[in-house]
Amino acid sequence: MPRTVLSRRALNRALLQRQQLLDRGSGSATELIERLVGLQAQAPLAPYVALWSRLEGFDPEELSELLRSRRFVRSSLMRATIHLVTAEDCLSLWQLLHPVADRGLRGAFGKQLAGADIDAVVAYGTELLSQEPYTRSRLREVLGERWPDWDATAMAYAVSYLAGTVHVTPRGLWGENGPAALQTMESWLGRSPVADRPIDSLVLRYLAAFGPASVADVQTWSGLTKLREVADRLELRVYADDEGRELYDVPDGSLPDPETPAPVRFLPEYDNLLLSHADRRRVNPSGRTIPLPPGNGAAMGTLLLDGDYQADWRHHHGKEPSLRITPHRPLTTDEREAIELEGARLLTLIGNEVTPITFATD
């Protein structure tokens, strides 16, 4: 049967609505993070900007308290990258996503680990991290002393990839800082990982938050493979994109009018909106490389204009602070005014609201 074709703009507006970027929502951070299956969090403070852009009246202390109370954690899960997730998702998704971590480790450190007894290394590292948090550098020292003939850095990464770990506080708390220290999920959360989350559920949750999407999109977001058979057995809506590719969606997935206005939105580093599809044209039609700067977060990121990635932003501290906007194309007067208005709101979160907003050429 002929399938409904969804234009790039239709997919853009559907994604923005499901990500709560067309209109800020009034719910809690807990509800939103769970619905979005976590927030990408390599930069530990990035989720605060992500939530501020999606929730009306967001208070950073709300998220900090969720992390302090261990109801939320930062852990390497989807794509073997750090995500902020509920404790329940951390424990239930780990075993499902363990093959992704294993593949990531072997791809990054396979040569360095040749000849090493990885199982023994991970078992010993797990024992250490069950007792107290370790930074990766400290872990490297201890493992290097025990197995001096094997690559100590690679062994430390093997433990962080495969032992089932979380990044402990105070790192990731608003207004605080601390070392990037790891502890096992079980010891930090007081519960063991469980294998009760079927792959079907994860695919459905992804589609509800990021769909309509192709099998390749789901695999890009999760890092899992061979998901075609999962899509085929689920009762899903099936569409096509403008190049004829099959797109799947949950039965009740909303499709807003493609002409719905999309407001200016500031996104943090590593926002999943820009990274969770194999075909990123729905929000990045130019194919521009997504900047992935190192750092703690909440100081730079990307900017959506009319729903698309069309500028970058950076908050400069120091004697002459500024919120610097670097557009990828000439801006209209209305666009500049809208950016300045939203930027002034952002400054109430990340800096002094009287900080000037400046524009650079790309």
C-alpha cells in the first residue's frame, strides 16, 4: 500500500514537539527525562541547559537534588556514551546495552588489550569500585601495578566500559564540582542491575521521543544492531521520508502541522536532538558538523532557528563577559531580536543577566 510521505519539515516539527522544544512543558524534570530515555551528559552540566530549554520555570536545584538522592545517575549506556537517566533505567538498561559497551571497548582499545585477561581485569576493577569511587587515573595506577605487562590505560577503560558504573556526585551538581569518579551501579544505587527491560520497550520509547524514525536511526541512537526484526514484530505506523525510506512510529505518535512556528532554542553540548538519528537532516539540513567541545557544560552549545541548527553560542567569562552568538548565515532583524530575547533568559540560568549578547560572523 502507498505510504504517507513525511517531508523534512514535518519530521522536524514532530521531533521538536516530542522533545518539548516547540513549547516548554510544565511537568517535572523526572517525567521529562524518563520520557526522553535520558539526556546526553558527557558534559556534566549540559543537562541543565537541556532541561531549561524544555521546561517552564526549570530550577537547577531540582535536578541536583535528584542526583544527590541517587534517584538519577550519569552512566554510559546508549552508544556507550554518558547519559543522565533514572536509577531504574540505569539498572534495567545496562544488561541490554552491555554488548554496545563491549563493542565500543574493543573498537577503541582492542589492540592495546591484546593478550590481556579482560575478564580478570574487569572482575578486579569491579571489586575495587564496589568499595569506593575511583577516578580513571587512580584506577589506571592500581591496575598497572597489578598487571605491569598490560596497558594500564586500556585496562582502566575496560573496567569503566564493562563493570557497570556510574559517575558519582558532586560532579554534575549545579554550582559544585568534583573529580570524574566511578563506582559500580550496585554499590551506588544499592540494587543490582536486572534483565527485565525487553528490547521492544526500548525501541517504542525511542520512537515516542524521536520518531518517526528508520531502523538505522534507532540503531544510531542506541548503538544496538539487528533491530529490523524488532520493528517488524511490533505494531507500528509506517511512513516514508522524501527519499522513500521506511519510517516507523508508535501508534499514537503526534504529527503537528509542518507550518507550526518553531521558536529560538538554545541547546547544550551533545544534545540528543542533534545526535540521535542516522539521517540528521531533519534538524541539520546543511549537514554541518556538530561541535562536541570538552568541558563541564553550560558554557556553549548550538542554537535552533526555525527548528534547524543554524548558529552556535558560547558564554565567555572573565573581565569582559559576553554571550557570543555565531550564526551560520546572515540573520534577519526579527531573528536577532528573538535570539537576544531568548539569550537574555539563558543568562539568568548560566550567568549574569546584564552580560552583553554579541554576534560574530561565521
